[in-house]
Amino acid sequence: MAKEEKKKRKLFKSKEKGKRPLSQDPWSIIIAPHLSEKNIGLVESENKLVFIVNGKSNKKQIKWAVEKLFEVKVEKVNIINDTKNRKKAFVKLSPEYVALDIATKLGML
């Protein structure tokens, strides 16, 4: 088995018995970009993107999905659950990629 395929299987393996893992489609993990003045400021100043993500996804899955969808390298992922019962992911891109370019592709700016 190829190293890449083993890594993919491990990424989507369910820890709890009886629970189904998320599908291997990146759009099932990332629901939508989150638009607010604060988040657009993060795009410009800190090279971060903010997404609303699936409630069952974890940091590794979010990192994989962003790297797969936008062909960038992710440096760090932070997750919060907001008061509206949504899971937000703050994704910091590595310095060689510009978050502003991806934000314009998504129609955020």
C-alpha cells in the first residue's frame, strides 16, 4: 500500500466503535467560509482564513481538506465552538502562500 493511502486511511479512521467516519470529500468537512469584518482583518494581517466546518471534524481533517481544496500548505489550525453551535476553524497558511488570494477566489473580498 502506498504511504499516501495509509495516511489517508488513518486520517478518516473512526475512534469510537459504531460511528461512521467523515467521507473523504473535502467539501463534507469545510461547509463555508466565514465572513465578518474581524475575519477579513485576519486574512489581511495574519494570513489566516476562517471556515465554518463540520461539527464532527478534527484539526487533522480540516488541515487535509484545506490543503486539498486550495493547494496550499497549512501551518496551524485552531478550532472554536461558537454560541450558535457552529464549529469554526481558524487556518493559518504558511508564509509562502497568501490568504488574500484564496479569499478573493472564494468571493470573500
